[in-house]
Amino acid sequence: RASEGDSVALANVLDRLGKLLNEQGLFDRGFKKLVEAHAMYHRLYGDDSGRAAQLCNDMAPHLHRLGRVAEALAMQEKAVDVARRTPGWDPDEFAILLCNLGVAYLTNGMCAEAVARFE
């Protein structure tokens, strides 16, 4: 449930701020903003929303950098799963999500999982 103070505009600002901080190399601060945005999108739209799924994908690289590989892969899997079930999802965006997941598996030496995702 959305709580008082939650708004789409604020979630969008937190999302963009997190991405800008990441681009500046301020990964910890950026990640915290993305987590805030994800939580707000989740409260506003539910866990299966496109925005929440996209943020899962956006947060995964930071988790990889922290060595939290299983958590990062789970977030990327969630993003792919939501995109697959969501009508009207842009096929190009879905391909990017799937590619990101496959590369994450390959990077972590999980070749069989990567191949399964690309088939």
C-alpha cells in the first residue's frame, strides 16, 4: 500500500537521482536512491509493475559489485519474469533485460544458465 508522501513524481526523481549518482561513481549513494525508488514504485504499483521490474534490473550491477551475486541474479530474474508476463512490454527492452541476465550468468561462470536463458 502506498503511504503518505508516496508519489509517482517523487519515485521518478529518486530513480533518476540514483542513476545520476551511479554515473558519477557514487555507487553507494546511488544504490540507496534506487532502493528508495523501487520501494515507492512497489507501494504505488505492486511488485509486478514495469517500473519496479526495471529498477530491479538497474540495481543488479551494484549488487554484483558488492559480491551479492545471488541477490543480483534474483533481481534480474524478477525483471525478466515481469517483462515476460506484462502485456505491451517493449520487445527491445525485454531483449536488453534478457541479455543483461545472460551476461551476468556468464560473468559469474554460470555458462549453462546463460545458455538456457538465450535459447
